Amino acid sequence: VQLQASGGGLVRAGGSLRLSCEASGIIFSGNVMGWYRQAPGKQPDLVASFSHGGLTDYADSVKGRFTISRDNAKQTLYLDMDNLKSEDTDVYYCSVGGHRGRGTLVTVSS
């Protein structure tokens, strides 16, 4: 299973970024999947997710600002992040079916 995350970078507070995670080696649709973020030395925090049935869930801190979506045909998971805040700075990981990919760094400057 390979999960290739991309789209991280440096952005000013109030700006937007779109993260993408392309999955291979796994049947994408029907799996639980989501985005996590993790600071060094800390446990990962769930940011947004899809359940088996396709229901979405968000951390309170990102509700109204982040949107999780997916393209089953492309086996790609997305995270649209708007109105970014400095506290959103972190390494973001995608997870599909219990597998986790490499992270992509998001840095929000104030």
C-alpha cells in the first residue's frame, strides 16, 4: 500500500491550501479514511475523516474551515484548508484503511 500526500507548503494566515493523497495497492472506496496532523513528540490528531458509509467528521478546531473530499476513480483523498491559522502548522498525514502515508508539512505564518 502506498499513500502519497502532497500539497503542503508555506502560507500566510488567512490563506488556503489543498492537500492531496493518492492511494495505490488498496481498494480505495468503502474504506475508512482521513487526515491527521502530528506535531513532533505528540500523538496524531484526527483532522477530518470519512466513515465506511461516507459520512464526514471534523475536529472542532477545523469545522467550517476545512473540507475533506475524495475521488474514488482517482483513488485520491483531498483536504481543502481555508482561513488557515498559525495553530494549523503541522505535519499532515493521510490514512486509508488503517494504512498511513508520509506526511506533508503545512506552515502557516502569522
